[in-house]
Amino acid sequence: MDYFCKCIGFVHTIEKGDTLYLLGKKYHVKVSALIFANPYVDVYNLRPGDQLCIPKLHSAAFLKNSKEAKNETPLD
């Protein structure tokens, strides 16, 4: 449970029928962002009662931009 103290967003408790795709649509988050935000959860075997971190929209954009910034090379 300590992991969720570091969740930048909020925690969703899985209910019957939840899938990453449906949660992504519901919260407007990409499936890849859900997977990235939940490294200690078996996202391919979700069960009712499991908890997932749902990242905030701007935090997912920040992560994307920071990764792109690291890969940029200065133009001379």
C-alpha cells in the first residue's frame, strides 16, 4: 500500500468487468500510461478489489515530455 502514497493521481479499486481499456476511456488516460503508473500490479490479470493508480492527465503528459526532452539533441 506504500506504493499508492507515491501515486500522482488517484487510486481506483477494480470492480467486476473493469479492463485497462475501459478505465482508460473512463478517465481519459492511455492504456500505456496506466501500465507505466502501476509497475507492481499484474495489469493483465485484474481482479475485483485490486487497486490501480490512475495518473493525472498532466502528469502523463509531463512524463511523455520529459522522456522526449531526454532524447532530444541540440541543433547546432
